[in-house]
Amino acid sequence: MRKKILTERKMEMNCRIVDLRNKDVINVKDGARLGCVSDVEVNTATARLVAIVIYGRLKCFGLLGREDDCVIDWDDIEVIGEDTVLVNCTPRRCRCKPGRFENFFRMLGC
């Protein structure tokens, strides 16, 4: 399944993972800016992109960790443009994974 990636001339272009980083992610349902693409998830068995990851916002300049990361499935991406990625997902379908330190604190029993 190939995603439509558009340029200013409405032509398809190739896009590397490095090119996806720091692109704004906009939800087309309500026009909300969800954040910037920070990472991607890859299925190593099929060598395909599964999802894009938006890191959660920092709490108190990062001293208190960060909010949950938002993971958007690849099927929810509508268009990848020059500066933005348009997604069509509801907040419930935007699955979140715990932050980096939450699993660590869970292991310590905090």
C-alpha cells in the first residue's frame, strides 16, 4: 500500500524516513495540530512502516518527564506533503504508548 506524497505541482515524490522527521502532523477531522513526527515504527518481518510516533509534550521543561507518545497508524495517514502530514484519526484511534520512564518506575515499584 503506497501513500500519496505530494509536492507543490501535485506530483508524487519519494520520501525518506529522515525527511519525515519534524514535519507537522495535522488532523483533518478537526484541524488540530498533533505535533511533529519524531519517530517511526517498522515491522521488521515485512520491512514496512507501521506507524508514525509523535513524542509527548515535556512536563516542567522535561524535569517531570513527558506526556504519553502518540502513535498514529500508517493507514490513518491521508497525505504527506512538503511540510505537513495530514492524518484522519479520532483521538481514540490515536493509540498512546507510555513514556520512557514510566516502565522504569513500574519496575522499581513506584
